[in-house]
Amino acid sequence: MTAVIVTIALFTLDQLELKEAPRLLVVNGENQEFEPELNELLDENGIYYTIKSRNLNKGSLDVIYEIQTDDGEGLVREIGSLNSIFNVSILDHDGSLRY
């Protein structure tokens, strides 16, 4: 009887859709001007984000976002087409999941 209950529990857990692990979006840009435009783009695409780091150098800004998206490749292309963006990278983040 215990084996049946464990089997049913494992089957049920296997069917649940778990929350996707967050990714890190690293954006390097020419100046601070791109950040509001980038935040608006993320909002328009319905992407939940948290700014994890901002690094301001003379003449450039580096921002690291923690995001959740299924279409990382499309997002990188879209962000890369914005004015004043030097580099865009998206990294899988193996950190802990928060529910």
C-alpha cells in the first residue's frame, strides 16, 4: 500500500510545472540614457525583473538584471537593437529558486 501512495505522489509531483530558474541579463551601454528605455521594453514584454547591479564608468553604464523569460535569444536581439547598447548577454543562473 505504501508503494502505491509513493508512486502516486511521485507521478503527481512530476506533472507539476515548476517555476523556471531566473537568468541574469547583463547589458553594457554607452550612457545612462538607455536604462529607462530598457526597463520599458522589459515591462512591455511582461518580463519580471530585478536590478541586481549597476556599474557606472566614465561614459558607460553596466546593468545586471535578474529576469525570468523563456525567449532569451529573442530578448537579446531586441535589446541589442536599442540605441547606445554595446553588449547584451544572458546567463543561466543556477542560484536558489524563490517561490
